[in-house]
Amino acid sequence: MNIGTAARQTGLPAKTIRYYEEIGLISPERQDNGYRDYGDEHIHKLRFLRRARSLGFGIEDCRQLLSLYEDRGRASADVKLLAKQRITEIDAKLEELSSLRDTLARLIHACHGDDRPDCPILDEIAGEA
């Protein structure tokens, strides 16, 4: 099938599919006319990659996950380690977002929100607080 059909079947943009090919995550066959030819195996890999990316895994993690998925002799501990590392990253991001929220809430509370020009929110952003 062509890239448009592969895109429709996987929910990925054609540009993303081309990128995955460029970085070696997938390797579709080429027809005599040079067009990419995707088979069921490619569709399965692309769906796998879409789901892994939706869980927040980076490209190199996806490369590892795909390799582990294809390796029937894999140790599930390797997969679990990658998932645990992702949770650690998510937890750090949640902590950062919580801190940002607290800071903004404090600034909103400190701002009078009236017709006066002084604004603690702008002062904080400008580094003048």
C-alpha cells in the first residue's frame, strides 16, 4: 500500500511516517517506480510507534521498545525498566507543573487586577520582584 493508505490506517501523518523511515524505525520496500510500499508488518510497527509516542516515549526509547518487541528472547525486565524511567520523567514534570501552578496562583493573588499600572505578575516575569 502507498503512504497515504498507511497514514489513514495508522492515524499518523505521512510526514511522520517518512521521518520514521528516515531515522530507520521502519524500512518499507520500494516499488519499481520508487514509491514506498507498506505491508501489514509496517502498519503494525507504525501503530506500535504511535501508541508508544502517545505514552510519551522519546524516539530512542521507541527504538528500544520496538527492538524488544521484535526480540522474542527479550527479558520483560528490560521493558519494565523503560516504563519505570518514563514514570520517573512524568513525575518530575508533574512536580515542575505543580510548582509553576503554585507560583502563578501566588502572583494572581498578589495582583490587584484593577486600573492601577503596578502588577506583581509582570514584575515577577521581568525579574523585578
